[in-house]
Amino acid sequence: MPLSRRQMFLRRRVAVVAALVVAVGGIGYLAGTGLAPVPAAAVELVQPAALTQPAAELDWPDTGAGAIGAVGYPDLLGDAGEQESMPIASITKMVTALVLLEEKPLTGDESGPDITFTEADVDIYYDVIAEDGSVAPVSDGLVLNQREAFEAMLLPSANNYSISLAIWAYGSVEAYLTAADSWLAENGLTDTAVADTSGLSPASVSSPSDLVTIGKLALANPVLASIVAMQTSDLPGIGTVVNTNKLIGTHGVTGLKTGTTDEAGACLLYSAEFAVGDETVTLVGVMLGGDTHTELNESIVDLLDSVEPGFREVTLADKGAAYASYDTQWGQTSRAVAAESASAVVWSDTPITAVSTARPVTLGEAGEKAGAVDFQVGDTTVSVPLVLERELTDPGPGWRFTHPGALAAG
């Protein structure tokens, strides 16, 4: 039986509605799959192996006591012999110089104020000679600037200038000693005590560890560092004074101070420099209780020769080395690679470990930061950024429309 006009209208209306529903559903599907965020790429990390270096073997002498460290390295590199407080002879003058500069600071190339020496300083000169101490000439009316007076005290190790300068700065030796006690306490130098300005007294004592710290403090002061590195100096009214440290200018030695008394033996607080890769390593060491300065110097040279190869420049990361890989569900891959090379100067068998991390990535351009690899070198952390080696792009409509489940899970 033929359909009535009303039936035909209703059937057409249902067909149109059904077509509209299908069309809207299709549009929604296409929009949902086309605009949905894609799942993050699967990431696989590469954890670097720990780096190991052989332990340094230091060539210490059979006699005396010593310690050695390096600027920027908080711990000693090594020590030998007794490590208790003991007489330090004229190394005491390094404490004197540092304490004097607290009261009368010098900076840069400053000469400082003029100091006029008097008959009282001449009397000090003769008193020191009577004690069989080391001296440099002085005369009534002699005028030296502060820097020159420091050179007279430190280079020839003149006891009389250490006393005269302490009185000039603090008014009396007693007042100086009080200030020195405070300075030692403030710097945590608990093994060190000074009973005089020169170290002639056996009660002026320190430990090898404290002396390494004192040497580092001296090198941190540009004025002292430049003075103790001088081999000679021409001083007005005095003439040429010669540094008692005969190692200056040899084997990389740049300072610092000798000392000799019957109680202390031959002593040397020293600094030395050498290059490791692009860096300069500055050593600070001390030897106490040597028989003669000739033998002491020979033993220090042997020690320096054994320390130097213990510092090595270690490659931590090469630029472009991969530490993670990304794989997308639509077949694209990229690696997270080191954005730059990195190295570190390492002492002896200092442990080196590393941990790589990578962030979740969906889409990204080549060179975009993706994570980091952190190297732990002793107490220091060196962080190297990781970047995408290749771009990760959208999979496109073909993959999107055929992988709705992956898009929903992502």
C-alpha cells in the first residue's frame, strides 16, 4: 500500500535527523581525535657509570711533620708525622702580618703610610741581636712606608721589624698579642698560639693543619701574596734584602715563609702553582722539624713532584652524548643529549657519580631543554643540561583518527 504524504514526510524527517546525528557524531569524533593532546613519549634514561681515578701516592720525607692542601679544597690532600701543636719559629711572622693588616689594612698596590723609626727601634735591633735572632738594619730617623716595612720583616725574616711594626700598629707588643689571640679564635685556629711577634719563643706554636689554613689566608690577601713571592727587594736606608725561601721561583713555588730555631728545626710554609688543563692549582703546604733547609727543600720538591700528577682533568660529559631516549607511539624518536661539554679537575681518587633526569615530553623542538645530568665530584655538583637532539612533532590526522584509544589514555 503506498505511503501517505504524512508518512513520507515523517520518514524523511527521521532520515534527516539520523543523518544529522551521524554528521554531528562524526564531527565530534574528528574534533576529539584531532584536537586531543597526544600521549607523552616513552623515555628511557641512561645512568652514567661512576668515574674512578687511582689514588695519589705522596712522597713524604722520613723525618719531620707536614701537611699539604690546595686552595679551593677544604680538606688536606695529605699529612705526615706528628699533627699536634709544635714550635713554628719565624712562620709566626705570617700570623703577625695578617693581624697587623687587620689593624692597618693595605689593598692592591698601596704603599701605606710612612713609618718613622726611632732610637727605640734601634734598641730593639740590638736586643734581637743579643738573643741571636735574625735582623735587618734600622736607624734613628729611617722612613719606610708600610709595605716596605713588611718586606723588611718577611723577606729576610727580621725579628726586629716584627716587633717594631707590632708596636707601631697596636702601641705595645702586649696589645698586639691580645689582638692576635682574638684573631686566631675568630679564624678557628685552635691549635695555634703566639707568645711573641717573631717566633723566636718556642711557645709560639701551631699544627700543620692550622698552618695550611694560615697559608691560605695569607695568599687570599693580595698584598701579602705579592710580598712573599718576591725574591729580593731594594729598600731605602737598608739596601737589598733577600727572601730566605730559596725555593721561590723554582718548581712552581710562590711563597711563603721560612723558620729556624733549635726547638722548631728547619721549617717552611710554602705555596706552589701548576696548571691542570685550563685551571691553575695552588698548593699550600708546610714542613716542620727538618734537619737543614737544604734537606728540607729537597724533600718538599720531591713531595711537590708526587702531588702534581695526583690532580687530573676528568671529562664528565662530551657535547652531544646521549643520556636519555624518547620514543613516541607514532614512531618518532629523539635523544636527550648533553648541551655542552663538561670537565672537572679532580684530586686523587675523589669519587665521581652522576644521575641523569629527563622531563616528560610530548612535542618539542630540537635544542629544547629536556633534563640534566648532575655529576657529584666530591662535595661539588656539576650540572650539564640535556636538550632534544631531534624535534618531536604532532603525529597528524591519519594517526590521530585511527588511534582514539591512545589519545584517550594520554
